[in-house]
Amino acid sequence: MLRFLTIMLERSVIMLKNPMEPATVLSISIGSILLAITTYAVYTAFGPPSAQLSDPFEDHED
């Protein structure tokens, strides 16, 4: 158990010495946000909540 903790501590120190570039962090963050928004939009459009959506063109048909 002590060996495991020592290895984990060494790895965390290595990660602190070599942090990711700010541009990489920003790119991953923006990509994650865009993926989350897209996933939610597809779920809303085609999933169970789509039954509550109304078509304004069908509502005002002449």
C-alpha cells in the first residue's frame, strides 16, 4: 500500500511540473462545451422532449 501511495505521489508531482499549455486547456474546454450543447440539442429535438415541441407553420396553416 505504501508503494502504491509513493507511485501516485510521484505521478502527481510530475503532472504539476508539466502542466498543459493554456491553449490546449482552452481548446478542450470549448470543445467540451460545444459537444454538450450539441448533445442537448439533439436530445431535445429527437428525444422524448420532442413530443412537447410545436410546429408554428402547422399551427397557422391557411
